[in-house]
Amino acid sequence: MKRKKGKKFMIFLSVLLLLLIVPFLYSLQTKNPLGTGYNSGLFLADQVEFFQDLSYEKEGEIQREHEIFKEQIKMIEEAQKFLLLDIFLYNDEYDREKMEYPAQVKEMTDVLIQKKKDNPEMPIVFITDPINNFYGAYEQKHLTRLKEAGIEVHVTDHNKMKDSNPLFSGLYRGYIQWFGTSGKGWIPNFFDKEGPKVNLRSILKLANFKGNHRKVMVSDNVGFVSSSNPHDPSGYHSNVAIKFNGTAVEKLLESELILLEKVPEAMTNYRAQQIIEAYDFVTILTEEAIEKSLIQHIKESEKGNQIWVGAFYISDFDILKALGEAADRGVDVKIVADLNKDAFGIEKNGTPNRPALTELVEKHPTIQVRWYNTHGEQYHTKMMYFQREKGLNNTAILGSGNFTRRNLKGYNLETNVELTMEEGILDQDIQNYFEKIWNNQGGEYTLPMEEYKEENSFLRILWKIQEKTGLCTW
């Protein structure tokens, strides 16, 4: 009798393990849509402009010098034949009792609706992430307004994306996703306590930790790639962006059209104006192609060169290793990083930046780090700038991709621009940006590494586990 019970238990245990292991193995094999991990190649561009948003302290007062949102609105107003926007965060949900932010989402929605009203035949496509609808628990009001105005709204299907959290996502794919996420909610909204309530199924979808994280705008005139979301609670963040024209705009559009099932004819037939003579080159990079280019430029940096890093998140093991090795061979590596202490009114524990960069400096003492001195907002920039010794072919890579496993190894959807520049206005603008915040020119932008050096041994272990497994929001 005991043998039979033992045998039944072993059969039960085997079945249970299969039910757990098979979905996990399937999750490890998932991939992003065909056409991601895109490298457009190098294209001439002129009228390339660098934009920056900076929040900082000066003489005890918080200053806001923001350019990006105004330029995005201008781009919408000047479009003539089509518009495509791919925006990660696009909602106005936050706790209004604690703080107040610029009403960017309403303003952009109003401008888009007016554009469609004035140009009813012009195709306007708006791609976004399901986070704005709390993963299907409800429809965000401004997205509803866009739809009702005749603008095409596409919410990215996370089920078609690579799983970044396979310990959970396999189980989600196998046993939970079939129940959907819509329906009456009863759980208070994490983002806005006055907002629509959500249900458990939408929270479980959130726990897959994946997203269409791109911040792209394309018109028949220009391309615009940013680290910035036109999102009310992000309204005071510090960010960077780039605007450009030429064939690279065509390639940027091409990288976006893979997300659409049906492409408007004006976009299918679009051909950008070719630039014959210019001093700057643009390359469009998405997903894994971003990391490949970053690693290549870091490895090619020589003694006497300089690498500037502006990082909201930096935790990717390969990036950290490459930066350490560059410093060891005499490259001047300077990193400005967010303190990872603020997230829309929620206090964070400093991971991954503080433990990751504390350890990096301990291993490679010539690397210099300064923390961006935030006051409730975030230093949301994601940029590396490579200065060559002779000033020729300086390179900047910037956009939506944080320097983390999720952002650089094909788990999120990401878009960056690589700029190859000779000494000129664009190159000088980017150099001035880093020197200003590093040296606190005209205000207090950054703080010494020592002020937030991370000594907590638990956090030094935790960030590595999170980075390796995907059990984190970054």
C-alpha cells in the first residue's frame, strides 16, 4: 500500500514539475517581432538638432529648462502628409493630492485632434504601450479621445514580445493569459487612487515586466527620437532628444511599420529627401542593435579618448564590464547617473544605479561618477557620447534604451539614434550638455559620488539577481 501511495506521489510530482518546467522553457524561447534588432546603416543628415530638458537647483530655487515637448508639438503642427507617434507613457494618472504636473497629455491630444480635424485625409497613427490602459483593465480617456477623432490607435500586444521574466511569464502564457484582463475592477489603481479600479488579471499581466518603451515621432518632414515621454508625471524629468531629416527618417519609419498590421498608403510610399552634402550622419538602432553599437564604440575607444554617460538606469553586465576595461586602458570615463530614489511620488531604494556604480568604481578607480541631484523628478537621459582624441567622428548614441538587460537585449521595444559628427554645432551642443551638468555651470545639477555611495551588502547582491532574472521593473 505504501509503495502505491509513493508511486502516485511521484507521478503527481512529475506532472507538477512538467506543468512548471515546460512553460518556463517555452518562455525562454520567445522572441520579439520580425524586424526588431534593426540597424539602418549610416545616412547623411542635415538640420540635425539636439534638445534637452533640465530640472536643477539654483540659489535654492528649482529651475525648469525644457525644450522637448514644445518641439514635439511643433512637429505635429508642421506635418503635411502623415504622422506616426510611438510613445511608451501617455497618461495623466497620478496622485494630485501630493503633486501637480504639466498637462502634457491633454495638450498633445488636443493638438493631434485639431490636426486631424484640419486634415481629415492625413493618416495619423498613434502606437503605445498597454500600461496606459493598465494592461487592458480599462481604456485611458485620452486614447479614447484620439480614437473618436479618427486617429488610428494601436496598443502593442505584449504576448507577441520576448519574455524578460521567464520565471513568471511562462506560467502566465500557459495558464493565465486566456482569462484576459478586461472587466470590472475592484483593486485601487497604483498610478492614480482616484482613477479607475483594476482587476487581479491586469496586475498579473503587469508582472511580465515588458513594454514597448519607444519614444518616436515621424512625419513626412522629420524624425524625432527621445528619452522623454509626453506623460504628465514625467513632465519635470531631465531628458534628451534628437531631430533630423534625410533618408534616416525613411529608415526610422521603416522600423516602426513592423508594429502595424495595415500600413497607410502615405507611409508605404514615403521616400525621404536625400541629403547629398552634410557633416553629420544618422543611424537608426533598435533593441539588440543598440547594445552592439554601444559595446563596439566602447571597445574601440583608446587612451586619450573620453566617454561620457548619462544614465537613468545602468546595470547591464556587458556594458559595465566594457566601461571598466576601457577605463583600465586609459579612456577617460565619466558617468552622470540618476539616484534611483524617486518614481512618481514613490521612494525607491537606489537600485540598480547606486550599488552597480559603487562596485564599478571600486573595481576601476579611474572611472568618475556624479549623481544627478533630483528633487522628486528623474534624470531620465539614456545617452553615451564618445569623444575622439582629434575630435573627428565623435559619436553620440541616445534614445529610449536604458543601459539594462531588458532594454538592450531585446526584451523591450526600443529605439535609439547613433550620431556620427565632425566638430561643429551639434557636436559642441552635446559636449556642452555634459560639461555643464558635470561642472555645475550655472546651477547645481550633480553631486559627488561619495554622497550616495552604496555600502548596503544586501542591495549589492539584490541588483545582480534582479538584472540576471528579470525580476524587476528595470
